[in-house]
Amino acid sequence: MAISIKGELGGNPGTGGFGWPRGRPISTNQFDLNHLTVNRSINLYPLTNYTFGTKEPLFEKDPSVPARFQRMREEFDKIGMRRSVEAVFLVHEHGLSNVLLLQLGLTFFKLPGGELNPGEDDVEGLKRLLTETLGRQDGVKQEWIIEDTIGNWWRPNFEPPIYPYVPAHVTKPKERRRLFLVQLPEKTLFAVPKNYRLVAAPLYEIYDNAHGYGPIISCLPQILSRFNFTFV
């Protein structure tokens, strides 16, 4: 229960090589460890380390799902594919790993983030969006530590379905949503918009639970399994 916080392998004829891409030789050790990140650890601090205040409501740009896709269609004709970025914050509670989610209403959950401006850098844009969404209001500047890219999702049409790949028949995706793992400091203050709740959802609860959390959030446990979590 969420806690409320108010290829194909084979030889390439003519080259003698194997592997992917075709023709690329594979070393006798199979892997070049210089290009691998092994035993990557992420620090998770207790949920009780964080303080949660409130600030003025932050409203969605679109009043409904149809309105959202209509605006996406209009903007696509002017600026092309929409680029969105989202942050994954992790904490621990009762010996369990949790991801922080924004909850709007009773059943809608989302990761902190949003749409980038045209030409805006992904990382700098995410920092801006996190400050706008959860940044404190007392004038103290928060530092958002962007650790790694952990996923890309693509929307082929002006419709709800979204995929972790670009379908073969799609040449012009309508949206790309990029997920980043953000390392939280040991302690910090979040200012949560009054119309949202910030909840800590255990990874076991969101795992394979697309019905409750949607396809992107529900796959986070698989994506995050490449990391070692250190409970601090």
C-alpha cells in the first residue's frame, strides 16, 4: 500500500566476425569490462529524513485527456515531437525500497517532471521542472543530482498507448518520455502543490501493476534492478 506523505546473433559473411552489430568481433573474454558499470550502488535514505511542506496548486496544462492530445497535435505541426522528462526518487521505509510519486485525485499517479521547452537540454530542463514542482519556497536553492538515464518511452500517435521502443512502422513519434534516476540528498525539504499528494509506493506494489500505476511506473522495478540499493 502506498504511504501518503502529505537481436540477432550470427556470422557476417565476408567479414569473419560475429556478434551485434553484425561483423563486430567478440573478444575471448566476451565482455570488455572497461565499458561496463558493475555493482553500481544508489543510496536510499529513510522517508522520515524528509520534510514535506505545501505551496500553491500546480494545475495541468490541459483540462482533459482529449485536450492534451489536441494540444500535442497542434504543437507537433509547429515544433515537432514533444520531449518530456521525469524523475525517479527512491527512499526506504520499513526495510522496503519506495519510489516517490505525485498523486492527483484518488487513482492518478505520475512521476515528477513534465514537458521540455523547444531546444531545452534534458538535464537542465528536468532540474527546472523539479524546482517548479517540488522546489522549496524559502529561497534556499535545491541541488538536483541527476544520476543516470534509466529509460526512454515513445508515443507513436496522438493517443494514450506508449512503448519502450519505436514501433517499426513509425517514422515520426509524437512524444518521447525520458526517465532519469535522481539521487536524493540525505535530508531535504519538498514543497508539494496543494492539489497533489506525494506518496511513497513500495516497489513490490507497483511491480507488474499497470492497472493501478500505468505502464511506465509499473516497470520501474525491472529497470531499477540493475542497481544495488544501499539503505543508509
